[in-house]
Amino acid sequence: MNYALILFWAVFAIAESDTEHKQKISFTDARDAQSYEAVRIGSLYWMTSNLNFHTEGSVPALSEKEIKEDWGRLYPATEYHSVCPEGWRLPTTQDWPELKAMMDELGVEAFMDGSEWEQHKWASNSTGLSLVPAGIKHKRHYLHQHVNCSLWFDNLPSEGGEELWHFHMDGTNNLEPYYFHSHAEEVYKRYFAIRCVCEIEDWKPQSPK
């Protein structure tokens, strides 16, 4: 028996599997040539920065009246369904339990970019998700910069797709460091950030140009 050949194929198979399911990937949005990185969180790739694709209804995330490019843009309820790049989508209510379980196990600090949060300078960001406290826009006002991250989630039609689900991570609330809910009234007047996701098995590396 050729053990050297068997060992070679075993190592090759492991390397091939690792290539197919990388922990970190990068891609370019063909619509505006902006580049993004993504990290594997459970069974999905998650963008490690907020979507920054300009739409008619979106607004830049602001901090101290200055545009923070790494905070991307905030999107209204009328647009959030249709702004992810091709091959990517919004996280859904079905994706939430997996993310919640990881937050309960690792703590919210494992998901936070520690350099941006007012009260979480010690955040480890060990998952690499790098959530930033871009806050929200409510009507004409920007609120909660440096202390709150708010992200849109999609609700599948089979689950009653009219509800507007969203995730909040609040750096000032020790009793509820995060919460996930839906309310249809005031949220129609609010703008949240977006982190698009992609199934691991659906990821296809872009061809070099």
C-alpha cells in the first residue's frame, strides 16, 4: 500500500476543503467597484463592514458631523430589501437563532470593533465581525452614534413578511446588551445599517480582472 500517496490525497482534501470554506473572504461590488471583506460566522459569511452602496433614499452614517466611511450608509425601510450586491442577501429571522447563540456564548464584545465604541474599548472582536456603533437616523435626526449598532433583518414571506425586524446592540445597556425585535410604527421613519450575508456553499470567488 502506498501510504505516501494516501497521505498526499488526505492533505490535499483538507487543503481543498479549507479553501472552499475560508474563514475570511473578500469581494468587489460590481455596481460601484467598492471592495468588502466578509468573515464566516456560523453557517454564513457576514460582511465585516456596513454596506456603503449609494441609493436615492440612503444617507451616510454620521459621527460628530463628519462622514465615517467605514460606517457605510443607513437605509430606510423602503429600500433595505433590494440593496445587497448580487449573490448576497439580508440576514433573515431564520438566521437570527444561530447568531444569538454565538452572542450568548461569546458575549457581545466578541462582535464589536473596540476602537469605535464609547463604552467598549475592551471589546475583543474575536469573531472579526467588527460591528460599529453607527446608531440610527430617525426622521431628520441622527441618534446613538458611538453607543448603538442597528441592523436590518429580513422577514421571510412564509413568516409574515410585513413585519420590519431589526437587531440592536446597545453599548450602554448592561441588562440587555442586544435585542432583536419588530415594530411597525416608528421604524418606518428610521434608517438602519445593513450587513449582507452569503451562504457558505454559495460563495464563488470572483475571477481576477
